Amino acid sequence: MKNSNGKKALTPKEAAFIYGIPEGTLANLRYHRKGPSFHRVGRKILYLVTDFEEWITRHPVLTIDSGRL
């Protein structure tokens, strides 16, 4: 699965831009071992698009109008 720009992996900066989650928030999630799975290649952090999107869909905020309550 590729995202809209055809990449299979994203840097934190790219993920922040595409998904609207600040880089600092992603860094805090990594530090606390929460958030999407990531891979470390040397000093570089990469998120697989599939892992990132799976993490987003696993954490919905249910509202009264969503019909799931």
C-alpha cells in the first residue's frame, strides 16, 4: 500500500505534514513506546505507511452520531 505520493515509508517530518500530527507529538509517542510502529535505520526514523494508517484506524473517537455507542 502506498500513500498519495507513492511512498511506502515516511520520515516523521513527512508523516507530520501528511497526517497533521506534529513532529514533537510523534517524538513523544516514540519515547513513551506508544503510537505507530516505527523503524530505526541508523539515526533515521521511518514509519511504514501501512503501520501508520493502521494505528490511526485503531484509535477512533466514537461520538453519539457515529452509531457505534
